[in-house]
Amino acid sequence: MQPTVPLRPSPYDRTVHDRIHTVLGSWEPHVLTQDEIQDIRCDCERRRQLITNLESQRNDVPLDLRAEFYRQLFNARLDHDVRYFRLFRINDLPMEILSNILRFIVWSAPEPPMGILWRLELTWVCSRWRNAAIGDPTLWSAIWFRDQPPFTRSLAFVQRAKRSPLDLRISDSPTKVYTYDEIQNLLEHLTPSISNIRMLIVLLHSWDCVLALLSWLNRWGSESVPMIMERLEIHRTGDPRAWPGHGLRIEPHPVTLFPLFGGKHLPSLNYVTLNSVHCDWNKSAFRDLTTLDIRRIPLELCPTLARFRDILSACSRLEKLSLDGAGPSDKPNLYHGKDPIVLNSLRTFVLANFTLVFIHSIITHISAPFVRDLTIMNFVNQDYTPFYYHITGQFREVRLLTLYNVQCYEQGIDCFIKCLDSFPHLRYLRMANLGPSVLSLFLYDPDKKTPHPKLSAEMIEKFGMRINSHPPHSDVDPVCEESSTDASLSASNSRSSSESPAFTSPEQTFPHPSPPDPSTSTSNDASSSSESTTLATSKSKSTSDSSSPVRIMCPKLNIIEVQCMEPELFTLWVEARMQIGTPVVRIYMTPEMFHALRSAEMFERCKTVIRDIFIVRLGTKTPEEDALLRDDSL
């Protein structure tokens, strides 16, 4: 099956553009006479008959002529539609109906730059269309500041939006980094509309621009200006290791912490993202949020554990929690004696870029039994077995699992298998930068901890799977010893006090996993080595009962979203899943992954074992994602 591309390729746009201009030629819109109307009707009738004839021949066209046949059919339909449109007296419609039509045009744009262009083009058609478009504030309320400072075009959109709720996006780029003066000038122009901003998404490179924004929000929040803001996202795209107080001189702002909105609680605010940006956590009002997303924040600038717990407790409606290299700043303590914060509404949980001791400690403070979308990202260069042991059985409602850049060491195979087996409803797997050690986990019998009996010996060898199961004592709680935890903490704190926090900084592209650095070994290594020796001597023994029934790991898993994977390894994995009786029904892949499979001559093999293949852009929401998050029937 050929891949389906949901976005129109550029040659299609060029074909439509050229064909329309060929058909129209020098024709000028005018009031049609009865003779002209009759001629157009007859012409369109002939073209409809031509289209009907072509469609009736579709199944008889030889394979080598099908491309030319479909080109002719496409052009015939386009020729008919362009001519038939002349009969439609669109300007006779009432203004409110015309406005609705223009809204559908703008809102159907496949991407923001196209939406900006279409809005402008609608005002160029005629005076009636221009009046209809400019007179409708809702057409201009979604604004992406993509023009160059002083943002004349985007600010004109703000003026046309009048008092309607505004959804704003401000972002610079590597080729154009905004200065403090440019951002300050823009914010002053937006000040009269502060009460109308419903959504504000900001991506800025430099700290001084981010601090200008935080100061602006703090000023108007302190002055009790009424606000309707529902969503706030602030992303600092510069180096996450550069922050105030670490030798970075920022002018003209002093190094300070601003409370969001002057510490005022906005009842409408339900979505907050702070990416490589910190605030005054104690004075900011985080209450009744449905989404909290914090990323890449230096350890000493994160909220304290007490404040972190207070925030979670005040957000009982929280549906999404993302912790990416940011969490409580206190020293990790597995034996804190505090009850976990229960988040019954949490459906999406993201954990990324933490050292073992931090993530193991953080997870003990959270109870979210109804999570359906779980993300584990950049857990490498350490044995995270204690973490996987802790979450086993904690998220039994998971339907979507994301594994990006995750490793599994031999001593953690049994624990990781039990963890995956505790997701009985798992149907959708997102993967990137996974090696055979993690992919092979989906090919084991989860009871016997041995390769599935239907798996060929060749597959077992290629994935490096062990033949015999580990002895029963390998399922004992692998919690870190206190001494090794303290040693790891010491190393983490020494790093955070110098140039970077104890968290691993996320990257836009996922690095390939690498083995742990022997020079950073702690006492854990000795115990792991001892355990590995014991396990190695037990490989000749099989403790599984051969008479027990064979189960399949994640038997409902049949939808995959993939990027950044070694083509041959991925192809072998989907073939192996078919061998054990769980074929992949649908795959979504990025264009880069598709081209990698093509270049490695693996795509044809994938097509033989996968029913549907779709090519999507990174971050595109697929239909199944929302369905699996909302469906309560499972």
C-alpha cells in the first residue's frame, strides 16, 4: 500500500494555479447575460459527461498508463469546477452568509503561513469581499507575528480583531533574534489589547526579551487589569545553561524573579508552559490548571518540594502534567513519609531528562491511576530499573506509550517486562531512538520472561535476546541503597552548583544511547556487577513452567508512530511482531523516517506486514490519539 500524505505536495498547488489561469485566461467577472448562462451550462454538461466516461474506464487502464489517466481526470474535474463557478452568484448572498463562507476558507488553512496569505488575498478580490473580511473581527483574532519588526502587518491584524478574543504567537528565529527594544516596543503596542488576549505563546532566544515579557505580565497583573487569558506558553530557545545569576549580565533588567501576573489568580487560566524560564514560584498563583508543563529549569530555580506539592494539590482538575528536566529543587528522598498527591483527572503524563535518583523521588509524590498517555524520554546512561519497578501497576489505564531514547540493561530486563505487561490496554506506541534491548522486550513471553515460542531463532539472535529466564530473586524491589543514592546526589549537586542543573538538557534531535561512563560509577555498579554474575550463571537453567499457556506482550498494541529509528532494526521488529501473532495495523512515520526506509530498501518489506502507512509531520495529532484518550469503553 502506498503511503498516504495528508498534506498537499507543492506540485499539486502549482498544477491547480497554472490550470486555473489557463482556463480563465483574460475573462473578467461581469453580470452574465442569458445567452452566456446557457453557454456555460451546456459547456459544463459536456464536461460532466467527459468526467463520467473517464471514471467508467478507471478499472480498465493499464498500469503503465494510470499516472497519465489520473492526470487527465484531475484536469477534467478542475476545468468543470472553474467554469461552473461562474454561474454561482456569490455576491448576491447576504453579508452574514458571505462572512461565514470566508471564515470556513480561513479556518481550513493547512498551516499558519497559508492562513495569513489567504486572509490577505480575500481582501484583494473586490470591495464587497474586502468589506466583509475586514468587518469580521473573528477572521483576524489568530495572529502569528511572522513579519519583521515593527510588526506592521500583525499589528494591523490586532486592530481589525477589535475586541474579539486574541490568540497570539510571537517567535523569533535563528536568522532573526529579536532585541530587547523590539520586544518592548511590541508589548507597548499590545498593551491596549491586554484584556482581550485569550492565548499567548512566546518563543524567544534571549533572556532580556523573556524578562521584558515577564515584567510586562507582572505589571498589568499587579494593576488588576481584567484578563481572559486561558493559555500561556513561554519558551526560551537559547542555551538552557545560561540563566541569570551565573555570570550572565543582562541589561537593562536587574536579575530578579517575577511572579506571573503579579501573583494574581486568573480564574480563566488553565494552561501554563514554562520552558527554560523560571518565575517566583512562591508568589505565583497556580490553581485550577488543566495543563502544567515545565521544562529545562536549573535545579536551584525550581520550586521547593513543599511548593511543588502545593501546586499539584491546588490543581485537582489537572489533565496533563509534563516534567522535562524540571521538578522540585529539594534533595531527593525516597523515604519522605508523605502521602502522594492524588491526581484522578490526569490523563497525560510526561517524564523526561532526569537522573535516576531525581525521577525515582519525584514519582513517589504523585498518584495518577487514570493516566492514559505516558511519555518516558531520554532515560539513558543509567540503569533506571528502580523507576520501572516503582511504576509497575501504577498506570494500568495507559493506552498510548511514548518511548524516546530509552535504554534497558540486562539486569533490568525482567523488571522492564513486568512494567510493560502492567499496561493491559496499550494500543498505541510512539518510538524514537530505541535499540534492540528495548524493542526486544515486546517479543518476550511476559510470564516466562523468555522469547515468545513463535519467534524464529534468527530473530532471537538479531535482537540479542536471552534464551533462559532469570531466577525468581530478580523480581525483588531494586531500590537504590542509601549510600549509592547519597553518592549520586553528591555528584548531581556538584554539577548543579557549577554550570548546569542535575537534569539532562533535552535536545531537538534525540542522541543515540551510549553506555555509562565507568569513571562515574558508584557503589551501585558493584552490586549490579554481582547480580549480573549471578544471573549469568543461571542462564543454563529455565525456571519457567513449559506447560503454562503462552502470552503475548501488549496483545492490543497495533498502532505505531515512529521517527529516528534504524531502518533495518525497525523493519525486523514489525516482522517479529507479526511472527508472534500481533501484526502492526497502522503506522505513522515522519517524512525523514520514510526516506530512511526507502534509502535502506526496507519500505517494501514494511508494506508486506503493515496494512496502513501514513506520512505525517512531527507533532501531528492523529485521529487515534484523541479517541484513545477520551474513550471510556475500554
